[in-house]
Amino acid sequence: MAAKVKKTTKRTPRKVEAVKPVAEVVEKTQSRKRVTFSVSAEPGSRVAVSGDFNNWDAAGRPMEDKKGDGNYSATILLAPGVYEYKFIVNDTWSIDPNCAEWVQNSFGTLNSVIHV
């Protein structure tokens, strides 16, 4: 009796992507800090914060006036570092009046600075 030879097809090796260990992913999340930006503006204003943490997005990160009293805030997770930012109130860019550190930008105006 002749042996049956099972015909096999040649497979090309699959590319397997490396999976990051859970501890590394958790560590990255835990190293970021919750930073709350706040500013006072006329109730009903459109208020946002923008900076080098969001590539100076012209729309910014919208801020909320939860009590309707003109105190706007937004909380953003940021990695440790130094960031420049501005508030956008009704399409007008302005520095943080409560921030003690400012730097001049390439437009000749000032940016607020925060250390995380």
C-alpha cells in the first residue's frame, strides 16, 4: 500500500505587530496630568483654549461655563513639559490674565506659559 502524501501549500510568514505591555500603556496614561484652564468672560461667550499641546488649533478646546456666571474652564490631560497657550474669546486670542509667565511669540504678541 502506497503512503498517502498530504499536499501542503506553501504559506508566507505573517507579519506580527508588536504589542506593547499593558504596564507601559498604563504608565503613559498615568504620567499625564489633568490640567484645568480657567478664565472669566462675559456669560454666553464662545471661549476656548489653544496652544502647542493641540498644534494651535484655531477652534481650540471649547471651555464650559457650567454655572452661567462667566467662569469658563476646560480640563486637558497633558504629559509633563512646558506649554504655551492662549484663550480664544469670541474669536479674539488673548493671554491668561492670571498667569505670571509669558513669552513673546513669532507674531510679536505674548503667549501664556504653563509647566506641567
